[in-house]
Amino acid sequence: MPRDNLILTFLFVILILFGVWRLPYSPATWFDEGINLGIAKGLINHGVFSLEIAPGEFVETRQFLITSNYPVLLPAALSMKLFGFNLVAARAPMVLFLFLFSLAAYFLVKMLYGKTAALMSVALIVSFTPFYGNGKAVLGEIPGLFYFLCALLLLAPEFNFNKLFLAGLFTGLSAAAKPVFLIVPAAVLVGEIVYYKNDFKILLKRFLLIASGALFPLIFWLYTILPSFSLAGLFPAFNYYSNSYASVNFGDLISANFLRFFTESTPIHFLLLFLASAAFIFWKNKKGEDVKKVEIILAAFILLVLAFYLKTPGWYRYFFPAHMVLFLVFPAAALRLIGRKAAVSLIALLFIFQTSYTISQRNSSLYYSDETEIFSKYVMETTTLDDKIFIINASSAAFLIESRQVYQYLRINPVLSFGKTDIENYNYVAVQSAPVDIFVNTLESDYEIQKQIGHYSLYRKLSQ
């Protein structure tokens, strides 16, 4: 086997090992994933693409609930339909997406910069801890990026009807995967405009063909969140996602998040890759070399993700898609800026460091926790079929608790919540972390703690 193929095989073996390792427990399942699992479960059990908050009752305002959408949830739902409602079945398609994204990254970088840069990119990807921390959970980031890279692979400079239509199709699937990827069509448009600005006729033909390919995935996306479509429902949704954390002071958020890139390790890692990649693109432009259209699109995507991130609470996964995209450009930047020998040594050191860090985090609470499954199993063993169980902000546990009368309350942020509030009418109350303030008094007066497992607490009604 040629050396390059041997290296690539080795890297994909690492990916598969890290991907399947402790799959139901690594990473720890949490709030957002639990909602996604519940939506997929509702689709399987009832044919309703929404979250069941009481027996036979679903969240109606889907536009505020559903973030990761059908390009992510349908594969997970199919797997659970075949293999049951468990985290292994739900996450198995996500491991496949990890593999497919890495494979697409390899072919895209090879097309842009050659085989050496492609191998270096894959080495950085498969050793990066957040790749598994975000990618193994049922979330939209890696699937959205995979569809994005497929679109870029098909955006050939020549006018090819089939390729451009398929590029549009994958662009639409990426945008439908998660709201943050609605910037993908914008980034593609920027690349097309910059590249074909001197030939409006070609630009228009390409735009129409790409848009026609993206149309069906986006129409279906709108249907999933607004079955009874209306502008009255659409505009509030866009308004919400433009400020989904109800911030009243964007200035404080932006300044705090900006400073993270100089004070915290993961943002600093991002910043260094970003500066090197930006220097590479500017250097090419200054030397009169052709800046490729895909490079323009990737640059636009990274900048738009950063702009989105700065107004969020600052969680790293909000700039994670841009971080992953930088792995596509940085090896080529290193090869050009510091030479082949130094670049290979640098990437090898980064690979060793990142792999060591990923291994070192194997037992951290963020990357490994079985408490959700242990707690859900305890609830199933403790309660009866007739018991009514009220679950507060524990969507993953609600997904795993079967054959019970489950009622849910979820607080997404200070101004958005879903579910029941009549806490007095239940035999048991399950809570993840601290109880929501509106329930504290009733829990203290009418219930007693029966069991605590990690961050979970099970309360039993006193009058039983």
C-alpha cells in the first residue's frame, strides 16, 4: 500500500476508534441533544415532527423548538426505528457523519491544495477533541458541514448543469441542518459574485441553477417548522434567532466573547489558525495568484460564523463550524508560509498534542457521563405504568424513559419555555441540575427527594 494511503487509513482508524468509543456515554448527553432525540422519537411513535410534552400533546410552535432539523434527525430516527430508543442507535448515524465529513474534507483539500495538505487536514480533524464532543451527539454541526463540503466539491468553475444543481441541493441541505448554516447560501453567493463579477450573464445563470437546487430542501425545512405556513409565524422566528438568548446588551456580549480569543485555550487555538490562514489568502492575493472561489466561500463562511458567535453566550460550539473549516485551509497556509519540512513537523506536533488531549479528556464530565442512563433506568425501576412523571429540563432522560406517562417542562432561555407548569398533579418530579424558580416552592412543600444521581434528582409526592 502506498505511504499516503497507509497514513490516510491510519487516520480513519483513529476516527472510528474515537467515534465508537463509549458511544452512549461519550460525550455526555445534554439538553439540546435530548430535545432532538425527543423530536425524532415523536416522529417514530406518532408521525409528528415535534417534541411530545405530554401524552399525545406536542409543541406547536416548532419554529422556536426545532434547531437541528430533518437532514440530521431523519437519519437518527431511521436508526432508532431499526434498533430501538437508545443512545447507541441515535448516535450511530452521527459517527457515520464524522466519517463522511472527514472524507469530504480530504477530497476537497486534495482538489484545492494537493494530497499532502489533504492528509494534514484530516490529521488535524480526527485528533480534535471538540470534533467528537460535538459530532458524536445528535446535533447539526457536523452534518451541516458535511453537506456544505459536498456543495463545494460540486461548485466547478465550468458551467455544468448537473453539478451546479446538486451543489444547490447540498447547499439547501446544509442550510436546513441548523439555523447557523443559513449563512451557507450567503457564503456561496459571495463566492459566486466575487468570482464572476465581470460576467453578469454567467453569474445569473449559475445563481438560478444553484438556487433551484436549494429550493426544495429549504421549502421542506420551512414546512417542518411551519406546517401552516404564514409570514406571521416566519418573521417572529427569524427575529428570535437573531437574538435567541434575549440579550439586552450586545456590547457586553461581543466584548466578552472577543476577549476569549486572547485569554482561553480553544479560542486562542482558533485565532492562531485563523491568522495563519488569513495571511495565506492575503499573500496569494498580493502575489497576484488566483484566490480560488472555494477559498472565498470558506472565508465568507468563517467570518459570518464569527459574527454570529460574538452575540451568543460564548459557548465554544458556536464558533466550532468555523474552527473545523480552518482545518481545511491551515495546512496549505503552513506549507506555503513556512515550507514543507517545517509545516509537516508543525502538523505532526499538533496532531500529537490534540490526540493526547483527546485521550486525556476521556473521563472528564463533559466528554464522559453515564448518569443520564443510570437515572432513567432507576426511574423506570421505581415507578409504575400508572404513575405520572413530571420532567423539568431533563430532555435526554425523558427520551430514555419509556412506557410511562411523561410530562415535560423545558426552559430554553429566560424568555422561551415549553411544556406544562401544573407541577402539583404528578406522582414524581425529575429535575436536572437546579429546579426552575417557578417550581421551587411546590417541590419543597409537596415533594421529597427520593434519589439523586449526579446532576439528576427524583422527587416523590408526599401524599402518596
